[in-house]
Amino acid sequence: MIALRASALILALTAAWPVLAQSDALGSNPIIRDIFSADPAALVVGDKVYLYVGRDVSTTERYNMPDWLAYSTTDMKTWTSHGVVLKPTDFKWARSDAYASQVVEKDGKFYFYATAKHNKPDTAMAIGVAVSDSPTGPFVDARGTALITNDMTPDAKHDWSDIDPTVFTDDDGTSWLMWGNEKAYLVKLKANMIELDGPITEVSLPHYTEGPWLHKRGDMYYVSYASWDKGDAGEYISFATASSVQGPWTYRGKLTGMAENSTTIHPAIIDFKGQSYFFYHDGAWSIGDQKGGSYRRAVRVEPLYYNADGTIKPITQTKAGVSVGPKP
Ligand code: FUB
């Protein structure tokens, strides 16, 4: 209880204060240095980027993720903390495990799609949605029940198959939810963003493990995702392209190598002020005597560049991050 109060106090004190006070160049990696953070999801709203992360507090080799935090920036280098904006128990149906999330805007409201562990009797991971009038909350459970539960994907054999939501709204206003561990699933959302509008279909994506991120550029649809092949020590990011969010998807190869010192990596891609960016996490950052790792990760960002044919150039994971500015 004392530890919880202390961490709440620290978060309250850091809220709305610049996050970084470091000697490195502004914009260098990692972005967040005072806590461990993972599973970045970025959202552009006007002249700001909002960044949502799950907080890693594990001192063991298991996930311990109590809540989601939000940050914002106007220049991609100076980040302001908005503190904890949602926790699993804010969902009536959930108990713990603030796994990957994504916040999207539709018609002036902000929808926070999040993975968390479901209450009994089926304590599998599930996906819920919370809503707010502001990108920094307060977010409230939009349904009172999970949007995706384990029984909806009966072909998946483990209880963390329903994790890592990404939501994409197409030019015609139709929104789609993709998610999944080991298998990727896709379903249409109703216009209200909080109900399914059709069958769940499985998406064929070579080397797929988890963490999909959907985006579109011109006429091309992209899905980037964590991949893991037999014998690998950890995940890397792959991407595929299509002429429709419903596929079929053409595999385009590796976008990144493995994350340093972390078995997982997780993508988020945005365009902001004329430049594209790629967010991810690794386990290379230490805080005091707490060593980083697969369960104590740190969120980072790199510029992202496209080839003339619309494919994405491979991304190098750097210490400099965006401190050196985009290439011409
Ligand atoms: O952070 C918990 C889980 O690890 C996420 O849901 C996955 O994408 C992986 O990063």
C-alpha cells in the first residue's frame, strides 16, 4: 500500500512537467527515462502527438503492468507527461495486466482500445474500449463488458490470443479492429466504435506473432507487426501491404531487427508535420540499479522513410533517435 501511494505521488508530481532532464541531446532515445514503458501507441491531434504506453513495474521475469500513461509533444523531442490515464480496473470486466493499447479519434471523441486480463470465470486476456472527450482522459469504460473475449476466437489455443488492438478508420468512415497473438484477426466496428459489425475473420500474415499496427498512405494499406521465427531470441517487426484493409496482404519483409535486450518489440507509425515516425520499445535502458529487459522496457522513436514504390525503408534502432533531425 505504501509503495502504491509513493508511486501515485511520483506520477502526480511529474504530471504536466517535461519528462526529460538529461544530458543527452533532446530527442535521443529512449523517450521516457524515469519509468519503464512499453507498447507505444501514438495519435496525432492538431499540432500535438499523444503517446500512450503501458507501464512496466516488474522486478521479476514476468509482466507486471498496472496502468497506461499518456505523453504529448509538439516537436517530437520534448515530451510532457499526463500521468496515468487508464488502468485495467477502470474496466468493470477487467482485473489487471495493462498490455498493448491504441487510442483513436472519431467525431471528436477519443476511444481507448486496451488489452487487459478478464475477471473470473474466464481470466483470459480480452480487449475493451474506454471513451473520453479529451486525448488525456478521463477515459471511462464505454460498454461495461469486453469488446473481444477469448470465446470469440475459439481456434486460438492459449488464453492470451486476444491482445494488442489496432483500430483504423478508412476514408469511407468505416473503422476496423485488428488484434491477436499467434493469429491476427480483423472485424468491422459499428459507427459508434464500441460494437462489432460483422464476423471476425483471420488475417494471413507471414511470421505474425502479435502487436499489429494499421495505417494507410495514399492508396496503400499497411500492417506492421511483431514477428518471431523458430530459433529467434526475440521478435522483430515485419510489414505487409494491401489495396484494402481486408487484404489480401503482401509480405514486404523485415522493418526492424530485434529489440536490444527485449524478447518483444511493438510498432506504432504516424505522420506529423511532414515527417513519418516509428515508435517501438526495447530493454536496453536502466533506471538506477534496475536493469532494463523484456519486462522493464523503454519506448523509443525513429524517423521512418518510404521508398518510391510505397514500401518502407528498413529502420535502424539508434541512440540518436530524432535528435539529429530527419534526413533531407
Ligand atoms: O506488453 C505486454 C505484451 O508484450 C504486449 O501486449 C505485446 O505486444 C508485447 O509487447
